[in-house]
Amino acid sequence: MTASTAAVGRRPFGITAVAVLQLATAAWVASGLLGWRTLDPNSLAGQIAVDNGTIEAIFVGLTAALVVASVLFWLGYRIGWLVSMLLTGFQLAFMLVSIWQGGSDWIRLLLLTVTALYLNQRAVLARYAEDRPRRAPIPVDTR
């Protein structure tokens, strides 16, 4: 695991924004874990908590993963970008299902949407592009 050297120089604003947004999302998730805000019983997380009580373990794991991904992303590691994309996509899907079922965690949905937009920004993608050359596509025989 090495830091990407594809683009040297100033760090694009999107990288700082994603790191801050991921830490804000981790804080929002942790606030539910610490009981600073209550889970909406209509949300998907609220239903999981009522059904089997494992939501605390999920929140701890998600908070830790967000913090680690944020640090790796900030330091310029490609794996940080990859994990950030996976976590953001997973959480967005989870939030959309949750809101569809009656949940009301609009703040987290907003944080995740803005994070996804910055993760896919051209300057950010260029910074985390793979260093190895891309292979040419294999020609297709159309006989």
C-alpha cells in the first residue's frame, strides 16, 4: 500500500471536503450510538435494533471504518478512496431504504450525497488514479 503519486502538488479541495464529511458522518453515527439522539423506530436501523439488538455493533464498526477510511483518504492512499466509495455507496443504499420505510435521517443522507459528489469529482479521481498503465481493450472478432 503506497500513496498515490499520480498528481503531485496542492491537495484538491474535494479531498479535504470528503475527509471532513466522512468524519462528520462518523460523528453523526456515533451520536446515535452514544444515545445523544434517538433512533427513529420507523427507520431501517430502528427496525434492526428492535428485532435483534445488533445495531450497536454495526454502528461501532461503521464509525471505525469511516474514521480509518477518512485518514487513509486524507493521506493519499488509493485504498482510502476505494473504501470511502464502498462505505458511501453502502450507506446511501441503506439510507434510501430507510427513508423509503419512513425513516427521517435527512442530515446523514445529505452528508452522504455531498460525499459521493466530491468522491467522483474529476480532481479527486485524478489524484487517486492507478499508477500502472491501462491495458488496451482486446479486439473483438466480428466475422
